[in-house]
Amino acid sequence: MNSFKVYEMEYRGEAAAASDINLFQLSEEYYPQYEKIYNECFRDMRKALDIKPYDYYSDIEQLREKAENIYLLTDGNTIIGSVVCFGTEIDDLIVNKAYQGRGYGRKLLLWAIDRIRSCTDEPITLNVAQWNCRAVRLYENAGFVITRTETITFG
């Protein structure tokens, strides 16, 4: 049996600083690129934690149900990054490896906080694997706090 820890994190603050980026909903033309970038972003973690399949998305149909909640940031026709907003939850915040280390993760996170805050004052939640130290630091620096730790066992 394999296991790993996941933090549930919560944000209770106000809207974040005004975002200087514009995102739009995932459209069919971006599906193949999104699938590739998503898999690249999570592959190292999934391999390190031995979560199979290492590439989660293998068929565009897997994205259809949640596509309306997936928002993209692009540079021309190239996806820089993406974030998913479901109600008061932030999920699948990813940055294309070619654009990492330039502050886009923080910008996407702040955009998602603003989007959710425009609808509700309820706590905003997200889940992150303990393994992903960079993401945990990003979220903590933005005002998220760990509210629960869960051990996921599989295999």
C-alpha cells in the first residue's frame, strides 16, 4: 500500500490585490494543449508518489464535464497556465513548465480568489499534496492556512 498526505487549506480574507491578467474559459481548440500541460505539471508528483496513471488525462472526454470551470491564461495561442474554480474551491492550478518561476502561479491564484470573492464571502478552499512544497508556500504566502491533513492510501 502506498500513501501520501494532502493538506486542505482555507482562505478567509477579502478579495486579493487587483489582478492584472485576463482569463477565459477553456474552449475545444485548447483541449489538446491543456491535456498535455496538465499532465506535464502533475507527472513528476504522480511518479514520485507512485500514483498511476502518471498522465491523468488521456482522453479529451475526461475534461468535458468540468470545462466550464477551467480558466486559461494565454500568450497568443500558447497556454501559460490555468485554474479551476468550483463554487468556493480552487483546483488544478497549473503553470506551463516553460513559464514557471515568473510569478504566474501567484497571479492565477489571486485571480481565482477575486473570482470567487465576487460571488461569496464564504471560506475558499483548496487541496494540495504535502509533496508539492512550492505550491504549499505559494498558498500560505497568499493567506491560506492548513485546516486539515489527510492521508490518502492506495494501491
